[in-house]
Amino acid sequence: MLIHWIWLATRPDMNERTKLAVLERFSDPEDAFFADSDAYAHVEGITAEGVKALEDKSLQISRKILAQCADKDIHILTFRDAAYPGRLKNIADPPLVLYYQGNLPDFDDQPLIAV
């Protein structure tokens, strides 16, 4: 579910590479959400702080983000969505979740510059 993507994306004390390692270890963020500490210990590169962050099962922040996005007509795109830009997916530490308004351009067919 989308709420679990946001939950994983907002875990503190974890960088994007570690969050991607969580996705590799579990089939999806929902499975990661329902896992236990022993399972988290097998995530490549995870720290004790990262395990503690995953042990926090509160969805309060995720619910708030979903509500704010709905109120402001902000769309959410996850790392595994077909529309997720391939160029972005192939960087070393891509974000798990993208937020956007309006139409999503075809990033893979246009020249891009990022700062």
C-alpha cells in the first residue's frame, strides 16, 4: 500500500541506499513494515539506528502526508511504478517516493540538468 511506501521513505537515520536494501530484502514496503527486528538485521548496510527506525510502526506521519497530498492534488509515484523515471532509478541513491503536481513529463526522453 502507498502508506507503507511513505512510511519507509520517511524513516529517519537511514539513507536512500539503505532504504533500497530494505526493498531488496523484502518484497515490498508493506512486508518490511510487518517484519521484526531479526529480519531487519539482515538488511545489507543497516545500522542499529536504522533498525530502530524500522521498528517504529507509527503511520501517523504517513497518513498526514497522504492527507496533505490529497488536499493539494499532489500525486505520488513510487520507485516501482512504471512511470518512475528510468534515469532517476539508475542513480546510486534514488528516492523511494516522488511527489508531483500536474502531468508528469517523460523525463527519459528529454535533456535534463539537475543541481
